[in-house]
Amino acid sequence: MSSKSQLTYGARASTHPNPLARKLFQVAEAKKSNVTVSADVTSTKELLDLADQLGPYIAVIKTHIDILTDFGPQTIAGLQALAQKHNFLIFEDRKFIDIGNTVQKQYHGGTLRISEWAHIINCSILPGEGIVEALAQTAQAMDFPYGADRGLLILAEMTSKGSLATGPYTAASVDYARKYPSFVLGFVSTRSLGEVPATVAASADEDFVVFTTGVNLSSTGDKLGQQYQTPQSAVGRGADFIIAGRGIYAAPDPQEAARQYQQQGWEAYVARVGGAQ
Ligand code: 5BU
């Protein structure tokens, strides 16, 4: 595991070179939550209701904005107001995967205007290093206040059965993260990638943030190849933020479920940092 995984969120918030990573750790520390809820609902009302209901228990909301049937300016205004009200960050799980010229247009402008409201985005590095460079350029070129707090997670591994995001692909993810430290916050991966045999050497202050999807307390998978682990397992393997979708929003009482994931994720984190909270 990465040596920084043993440090508290507070310590990482005070030393991290990236402003958005600092903010992430500050939010986690302030709310005692490392939960990201994957709000995979299909209407703006459901999304905003969920965000308002679960807001107090989460650090980040993860969206798939293109699955909404009624996306519009009211979606974004609502989400931003709730992010302010409850102090959470917004992660659009768009998984950019194309040539640089195309992803720039998908990220900035277009119908979804992702760069204007998503603090965090992610991409696959299947197209090569250019995708990271292109997205970083777009974020940098944005006017304040947008450019100030935008970051990328590299999709280094996936949770689905038979995923091909392994081996050299995962190692290249680490290389690219090391080459663009001011824009790349870290990874979406199933574990800390500190031990992956990358070719670019780590810097002394390297502290990548690990988001782990596929977290569920009551299921081990679904019929379409999703594979789950528990909050304890994910945090034990290096997750700094645990991402749960159906385990929370499809529970009989989503608020109670969010509280439960918050508690378990936090206890696992406290255990990892040696009870130093
Ligand atoms: P679930 O309902 O907890 O299974 O939802 C998982 C979410 O995380 C869903 O939005 C997926 O698109 C997303 N996901 C994932 O499940 N596995 C991955 O490897 C990545 C994203 Br990357």
C-alpha cells in the first residue's frame, strides 16, 4: 500500500500539493465520511432528492449525467446548490476515451457542459497519454473559478468480471498520473497502486487519491458481471473514497444505508491510520 495511506485525511489535506485533493481530504475530515454515492438515477428530481437526502453523509456525489432523461440547466443549478449546502464535491463518471481533440469538446461545452460543474472527471488511458494532456489543457484554460478546482482520476482498473484494465495498462496509468500531478488526483482502482511496476519514478510528495467502486454491504455482485467488496475490504486495500451505488440508493431506506456505509467506511479508515482520529 502507498505510504501515504497510513496518514490521516487531515494530515494529507495539509500537505497535498494539489488544491482539489486538499479539498477532498478536508471534506472527508469535516464530515467524517469517505463515501461517494453513485447516484445512478434517471431523472433530475430523483437526483436532486437523493443528493439532498444523502448530502450530510457523503463526501462526493458521482453522476452519470447522460443517463438523465431531462438534463438541463436546472439539473446543474440544483446539484451545485446542494453541493454548497451539504459540502460535497461532484464527480462526473464520464470515462472519457477518445483522441485529445474529441475529449476536449466532450469535456468543455456541448450539451452537458461538464467542465463547468464537475470538480472531478475520469478517463481511460486506452487512447494513450494524449488524453490526459488534452483534458489537463482544457482544465487549465478555463477561467476562474472553474480552473481552480478541477481534477482527473485515471481509470486504472475496473470492477467488472474479465476487465482488461490490468498489467501494462494499469502500470501506464501510474506513469501518466506521475507525469501530470497538478491535474491527476489519482485513480479509480480496486486498491492502492503504490506497488505497481511503473516506469516513471515516484516523487517524494506523491500522494494519489484512490477511489474504489463496486462497494456493497449486502451483495457480492450482479448478473452483468459487477463484482463487489465491502467498505472494510476496499479501505483495507487502499481506497481513500468508497463508491456505492445500488447498495445505497436502491436500499429500502437510502438515508439509513448511507449512514451505515459512512460509519463502516470511517471505521475502516480509522483502523487503517492506526486509530489516530
Ligand atoms: P453499483 O450500483 O454500486 O454497482 O454502481 C457502481 C457504479 O460505479 C456505477 O455507476 C458504475 O458505472 C461505476 N463503476 C463501476 O461499477 N466499476 C468500475 O470499475 C468503474 C465504475 Br471505473
